[in-house]
Amino acid sequence: MMTKTISAADMRKPLNLLNKDFIDNKFAYYKWLRENDPVHKGKLAVLNIYLLSQYNDCVDVLKDPRIVRNRTTATGGGRFPVPLPKAVNMMVNSMINEDDPAHRRLRMLVHKAFTPSRLAYLDERLETLTHELLDRAEKKGTVDLINDYALPIPVTIISEMVGVSPDETPQFASYMEALSTGLSGFTIAKTMFFDLPKAVTFCRELIQRKKADPQDDILTALIEAEEEGEKLSEDELIAMVFLLIVAGYETTVHLITNAVQTLLTHPDQLDRLRAEPALLDSAVEEILRFNGPIQGTKMGYAMEDITINGVTIPKGKPMMPLLGSANRDPAVFENPDVFDIGRTPNRHLGFGQGIHYCLGAPLARMETKVALKNLFDRNPNLRLAVAPEELQIQRIPAWHRHVSLPVTFG
Ligand code: HEM
């Protein structure tokens, strides 16, 4: 990645976020877009979409109340460009696709459930969990770090956060997988008509049990949370559980994975971190900037014709701020293609910006810091088990995700 130079000829056609060449060379494409066509009329599969690549435009759009997430508000048409089955609707009709004031109400309610004492409990839990996972993984010598370490961390944390019992966790984990990846591959029909309805039923039963027997978990807190005399309906509760999964599962897996991959391929920075452990906080911020898992936000729709950087986006048309490109914009970051774990200031957009700024950012930072600290402390000789060029990036738009990360401990 980064080595290819993009030419005007490469960009003759509108850029499709699913294009394999783009996925493999995204930072080179971003550079071309920022310099030549910062408000680009591109594509997401068959959908026409405006792609914003400069930092300041991305921030402006994410703070502009004339650009909404709820497509109906902007277009008068359906919530999504195509009609969706009910269970899928429950997943997509969450607050991340909603605008104020409806969004504010939902966000306040879930915010109340993320108390400092619950985070403190999860911090302790992460310490034991990461050591348990490493005890098992290190014995194998060589592992795929995703399967053996990065993935079980959020699976366990989200299950415990929601209050799923240990014997139900494997079942719940299969729903997490379906919600997170099932809608982007060949399994899409099975996911929509089989897995998601089953996940809805599972959540309804779980909610009934929590109502009858409240526990110290986030689902119970969400059931009890009230904002101006109003509580979440059962459908809203399920949508919120789904959102916590969709927003908090693969993001964490791939933040941890990208962090390990980036540090192992920048040994000078890894040595610096080992010599100065206090740099861990800024190292995590730099990974979010340099190789964050989320490269673009959910789509926003213009409520009226809006001119950005000289280009008029017509009313009702979708747009996407490319966070990964904003994070490499030289207008804001000095030497943006240099990975510097001590970078300061670092006003990256890895957690988004504006009203949809990541609600789980404190948890995500905590999970990543504990995961990295224990992995590198215990394994001074950790290294990639394949050449860096062999690592593959998944073909999923607006993400930066590795297919696997083979590492050797010894
Ligand atoms: C680990 C790395 C993570 C990254 C890089 C990340 C990134 C993001 C980004 C970029 C957004 C804004 C999306 C947009 O504007 O469309 C977002 C929103 C959100 N994130 Fe995270 N996230 C992470 C982890 C988590 C975790 C662990 C949780 C909770 C368990 C979480 C919960 C949320 C929620 C609920 C929203 C929507 C907020 C709203 O609509 O107001 N995230 N995240």
C-alpha cells in the first residue's frame, strides 16, 4: 500500500469504493482525490455517492444540520434506497442513521447506561481476559492474531456488557458475526431471512428475562433508563443492542489488529513504545489516524442543494466523508504518511465527528490499550509470520480490515 501513484487515467471512471485496486491502494487514491477532486462523484456498488476527501470538508459536513442521516427527511422517499425486511430494518433504523431530536433522545438514554463504574469493571475484566487468551495462544507458537486474540476480546466484552450468560455467549457470538459480516457477502439472504429474525427473538427473550430479573448490565440499564419521562420501546432496545454490536464488534477487532500490524511493520516505533510505555495513549490515537478501521462514515443526505468546495450536491443526494483520507490531509497533519506514536496534536477523525461521534470511544481506547500492552509486554519477540506484502485487505467499503494477521510469538 501507498507505493502506487494514481494518475488521471486511473481515475477516468467514477471511483467505486468496492473497487479492488482502490481497496489495496486507498491512501494513494485519497491523495489524488484531495489534490484533484476533493468532492468526487463516485460510487458505492451501484449507488452514486459524493465522496469527500479533505479534512475541513469532512468536518464541515459532519457538523452541518442540513445534511441528515434519515433519508426520508431529505428525499421524502423510503429510509433506504431499497425496501428491507423488518429484522434488517431494526438493525439499520438505529440512532446512527437518525437525526436530532430523535437521535439526541436515544443517545442520552444509552449514554446513561455507559457509567464510569461499568467501564471500570470492564477494564478489570479485560486484564484477566487478555492474559487468558494469551496463555492459550502463546502455546500454539504461531496463530492468526484475529481469531485467537483480537476477535474474542470484543465478543466477550459485548456479551458481558449486554448481560448474556456464558453458556449463551457462543449463540450470541454467532448473531454478532451475522450482524457484522452477514450482510456484505454471499450469505446475505440467509442473514436477512434466517439469522436476523432469530437474533431479534433472542433479544426479545433476553429483554423479558432482564425485566423479570434485573442485573448489573447495560441492557438492564437501558431498560430502566428514562429521558424526560420516556423509556426505550422494546424495538428500540433491540435496535440499540444491534447497534452496540455493529458499532463495537468489528471496529474493535480491527483496531487491535491494525495496531499490531502497524507496530510490527514500524519496528522503530515499537521499540520507542517499549522504551517509553507512557506513549501508549498517543500511540493508540496515531493508529486511529494512520490506519483506523473505519474509513468513511454512514451516508448523509443533503436536505437542500449544498455547495462544498465549489461543487453543488443536489438535494436528496447521498455523500460520505472519507475519514481515512481526512486523517492523511497534509493541510492538518505534518508529514501525514509518517507513523509517529508521539504525534501531538492529533485531531484525527478515527472516531468520527459531530453528533454521531463514537459513543464507545472510551471503551474502544481501553480495550485497545490493554490488548496491546499485555501482548507486547509478554512477547518481546513477537513478529509477523508472513511477509508484510502478503497481508490482504478485505473488500468491504469504508473499512480497513485485514483478512488475517499471522504472527509468531517466540
Ligand atoms: C474500536 C474502535 C472503534 C472505532 C474506530 C469506532 C468508530 C466510530 C465512528 C467513526 C463512528 C461515527 C460513525 C458515523 O458518523 O457514521 C462511531 C459511532 C458509534 N460508535 Fe464507535 N467505534 C469503535 C468502537 C466502538 C465501541 C466499542 C462501541 C460500543 C460498544 C461503539 C459504539 C458506537 C456508537 C453507538 C456509535 C453511534 C453514535 C451515534 O450515532 O450517536 N464504537 N464509531
